[in-house]
Amino acid sequence: MLAARLYGPRDIRIDQVPEPPPPGPGQVRLKVAAVGICGSDLHTYADARIGDTKVESPLVLGHEFAGVIEAVGPGALDGLDQPLRPGQRVAVDPATPCWHCEMCEAGHPNLCVQLHFCGLWPDDGALQEFMLCDARTCFPLPDSLSDTEGALLEPLGVAIHAVDLGKLKVARSVAVLGCGPIGLPIIKLARLSGSDPIFAFDRFPWRAEKARDWGATHAWTLDDGDPVAIIDAHTAGRGVDVVFEAAWADHSVQQAADMARLGGRLVLVGIPEEDTLTLRHSVARRKGLTIMMARRMKHTYPRAIRLATTHPAHLRLEDLVSHHFPLAETAAAFEMNARYAEGVHKIMIDVAAP
């Protein structure tokens, strides 16, 4: 079968690799259909590492994915404890926790000390034609959702978790830095929660425009002026109640803290290129900020599926996708995404395409 493997910084190759064996107990064998390229994938692609995790051997990237179950092993129960069967279309949570450690037992499987994660070395991801998955990470897709939308349940789930951490309330103000495939769903969920006004910022004009389409009251690019000064002007110096940093996690973290009101809440979702966080202590301390670090999600797929099926007019997941590529052109897709070519929002790899 074919697999797209990362050999080093910006070095993706299409390889012939052995197909996975039959599924064991609690496993399914999946025919991968669609895989989205995530910002964290781009970090690994550009540097052959993310944070302190280095790619030390060829790695299959991809953790936003959906596919069709080809075979099931004994006791293959899905994330809702229901039997899985061949032919079912599923979205897959890329994280496989141990379910037994202190964090898992406390209801925080996203913080599992023995977590395995698709596309994070040494665990291969979904940019391959077939793969084995833990059945518990699979969630059946209704017919109303496409394979592409199934793959997009992962970034939607991350946004749901971030909004949970933000503790949004009706008529509370929100600012979002970064209007990519995580920031846009955060904006949409903030709008659905009743937050108002919602301010948004991005580097690129097409993303700022998309933010308005997805529910931002106002959206600007960095060329429009200093984001902190803009927020000061729109809030008479008060700042906003909740700020989400879903961008580059560089100086944007300080900007986010500067935008927050006294006693405000700051949710950090973005991943910095360098494994550092820079924040002026005096600002966070004197404002008494609550700072939350978002680590993926916690059992959000059922909620994401309900949102995508009950609010299709408001939550158009397909609208996030700007480009489609076949598996054979994965390297070109990553190169295009990494340089943020004009008009790029979310790139989808159609693995099952002929």
C-alpha cells in the first residue's frame, strides 16, 4: 500500500509499505478516506520535531481523519461502547490513552502519561491507505456527514475543548487571535454560545474575511494596526472577557494578555515554533488573569457530531476546506500549506481518491 512518510525537515516521500495485519482484540482495520493537514503537522513537517518530540525515523503524518472499517477484531466497541462492523464509516480520535493512569482515571485522558497519538513520533498517522486503530477511538458517522466533515471533527473537537476552558457566557466579549481551522470554529462556537462582541485577528486578509463569515463581529489583519490598540479603542480601555490565542504562540501570547480585561481569561491553543512561552509577568499578575493551556480535547467527538448534524446551516465544516489533494501529491500539499499560499484555509488529502 502507499504511505506518505516524513524523512526529515520538508522531506515527504510516497513509499510502498506493508499493509497492516488483521485487527487484534479491540482493534479495527481502517481504509483511510480523508486526512486534514493540521498546524501541528506543519510544525513537524518544517522541523522534523514538535516541541521536544523529534522524528527519529520515517514517520507517517496525519491525525485528522475518517475512513471505512474494513475488518474488526474481537470486542471491537466504539467510543460509545457499541459494536463496530465492517463497512461503517467512522471518524477517529487520533489519541489513544491507556485509560488506567491517574490522569485517565480522573477524567483527563488528554493528559494520559502513556498517550499514543497518530502522527506523533514514534506512532504513525493516517496518511496511508490502511491502518489499525483502537476501536474505542472510532465514532460512526451519520450519512449526512461526508468523509471530509468526518476528518474535520478533530479540529472542531479541539475548538470545543478550548471554548470549554474559556467558560463563555452570554453577552461576554471575546477576542480570537488566529483565524485558521481552529480559530474559525472557536469563533463559531462563541457566536452560538451568545458571546458578543467577537473580535478576530489574523495575518492574512482572506482569513480575516472568513472570520466575519463565521461569526466575528469585527475582524482585522495585522496590517490594519496594533491589535491591542484596536481592542483598547473598541472597549474604551476595558479589554475583553475571554481571549483565545489560536495562532503562532509567539508575541501573540503577550498581545492576548494585553487584550484581556482585569480578571479576564486567557486560553492558549497555538503551538510556538520554538518551544518557549513569552509573557510579561507584570501584566498577567496585575490583571489577575486566569491562563488555561489547551491540550487537545476530552471526549468531544459525540458533541462535535451533534453540532455538525444539528447546526449544518450555521456550522458548515466543508466551508473550512480550500484545497483537496490526492495522497500521491501529499508533499505538494504540505509545501503549499507551509508557505500559506493565498487562499489557503484547510487542505484535505483524499486518500481514497482514485
